Amino acid sequence: MSLAPILAQKHLRERLASAMRGGPFGALDMGASRAAVLIVQADPAALARSGEGREADLYSGLRVIGAGSARSLGVGADGAVFDAEGAAEALSRAISEAEASAGARIRQGLLSVGGLARLAPAAATLRLGRGPVGDRDLARALEACRPEPTPRTREPIDAYPVGFAVDGVAVKDPRGRTGRRLSAEIRVVSVDRAALGALAQAARLCGVEPVGAAASGYASGLSCLSDDELDLGALCFDMGGGSIQAAAFRGGRLLHAEVEPMGGSHVTYDVAAALGVGFQEAERLKKTGGEGAAPMVRSTLERVIRPRLDEMFELLQIRLNAGGRLAAEFGKDSGGRPIALTGGASQTMGALEAARAVFGPRVRLGRPIRPASAAEGASAPEYAAAAGLAAHALRAREDAWIGPLLDSLAPRTGAAAAFDWWRRNW
């Protein structure tokens, strides 16, 4: 049985289930260059079955019924909102387009947060009694985990166990095993507090009440990677206008997040400067490769675009390999862990080839594969993060028992305290 994340997911799923009983639900992604909004309709019966841990049933009950996008305002190059009113203007246009295509309005939504998501690890090892490991032993081990205090500038948005071990032997579910020592390890994910607050304010200015959030790179991975890839190990590169958000997964969990602060807009400005055209025309040319244009234009595009793409992916590789933490498992010579390249800028001329030149042939183009869509254009890479929000919120989990067990322990410290942020803030 899989022991996947956690109390925060459980509470969020309950809130979303309640919200969706009243109608469609919004997934809002505010990127550096585009605001993308999906409207999701859920089958209440499928939501009820999610508590039984049957993900296929849950996903079959979700459907995207509307999609909309607009050029971003009030967002920095890293995807973090700095101007709530400007972001609200862009979000409002994207929401209106999505509502028009869905024939429905939204009042609540989940937010995709840009910028660098930080993962704070914590671990603990406890002595065991003579009997087999039980639920309370696991709760005590999680309670003993002591993540570093979250800085005042950061807001925790997720917390989950990433592994257990009995006498040093890693196991997914240690219950029923006997041994002398039980170890647990957790991660607490945080984002910039000011950026999250500005994004939430922008959503509220549009009449949408936020009920939760997820890091954009993580959300993109959930929507574009297959179940096997998420479980066995894979990377997702969400290539946006201002940055590339990288997320590494294994065991269905986020292991590492990284951001390279260069993205599609850098390519667009290079093209605009080289050809003496406006931003929108340069954007069109970089995606079409100058199809139908004069040979000189196509030649200039090839000369300008590829070097910038090469630079981006080489710098991203350096960031991912810093300290050697990911080099052995996800590096070019690691044996071929798959990589999904997604996001609006992944459609740039030569982006896939440039990524493969740095990371090898395992790189593929990624499009949202969950949830299913009935809305035109909603399976485009630019909607990857928005689609992943629904997957993040509604993935069925089999470890709902963790919440009540931690609730029964007092005082609230360690991992239990880290999980409490959902109740305090949402």
C-alpha cells in the first residue's frame, strides 16, 4: 500500500469536494507571460470514492469544461506576482474566456504559485518495542520530525512523508514489521509569502475565493507525467516566459525543485531585436519557425534562437547537479530517467532538440494527461500547471489515518505543527 502525502491533501480534498458540489471549480495559473485558467467539473460520486483510494475512479469523475488565457500583467520574470491589481486584470480576462467556453461561472479556485519552491527536509528515528510497528508508532515518528522553522518571508503550502525505514531498510509501509528502530523523513514545501498573498488577492479581486495552492513546477509534473513516471522517477521542466521550473519526482512525491531564471520571453526579445519586429510578432515567429517568411528571416531565427536555448538548458543542468544530489539519479548518464518538457515556451522552435542535446534523448514534449478535457485547447502545454492543480487537490490517498493520529498527539510540534498551517491559513 502506498503511503503518499498527507494531512494537507486530505483537508484540501474535503474542502474542494464541498466546493464542487455547488458547481464548477477554477484552476488558476499566473505565469510570467500568460495567465491560464481551467474550469473543472467533478462528479460528486467520484469524489466520494476518492476516500477509498481509487485514483482511476477519481480522475474519471473530473473533466475540464472550460479554458481561457490572457497575457500576464503584474508578474515578475520568476512567475511571482508583485502587482495584485495588474494580475487581477489579466486573470479576469482569462477567467471570462474560460467561463464563456464552459457556459458556467466559478466562485472558488486553486492557485498555482510561481517562483522557487523550497523543500525543507526533516527526519527522526525512534526505538521500537517488541511488537510489530503500528499506526501510533508511525505517528510518533512523524511527530518527532523537526523541520527547520519556515522563514517569515516563506509560506508553507504542503508537507508530506517521503519515506520510512525499519532498522535502516527502506519500506513504503512499515506497519506490521518488527525491528529495533523506526525512521521517518518528511518534506515541507514553501513559497514566497508575499507572492502567494498577492496572487490570492488578485483572485479575490476577480470574485474567486482561493482554497489552496501548489507550486507551479510540481503541478505541471502531476499533469504531464504518467503514474509510472511519478512513481519510478522522472523530471518535469515547465518552460514559461520568464523561467524554467524543474521538479523531480519519485514514489509519487516531489523530491526536489529548481528554477532557472531564463525562459521563453528571453528568446522572444532576442528575436525582436534581431529582426526589428514587435514582441507579439517575435513571439509568433519563434513558435512557427518563420513558416512562410523570407529565407533571411528563417536563417536569422535559427542563428538567434538555438544559442539562447542551449544556454538555458546548460544552466539548468548546472543548477540541478549542484552538490551532486540529483546528478547520480537524474543526470545525463543516470540511465535515462524520463523528462517531460512542457509549458507555453516549450513550443519554441528547436526547444525539444536543445533540451535533448543537454539531457539526452529521454526528453519528450509533455502535455496535460489528467484530468480529461472537453474544452478546446485545454490540452496545450501552456495549461500544464493549471491542469495539475486539479490532480494535486483530488488525487486519492490511502493514508488519511495520518491526520487523526497526529491530531491525537499533544503538544503540536514537529511534523504535526508543520501540517497545521492548512487549518490556520486556509
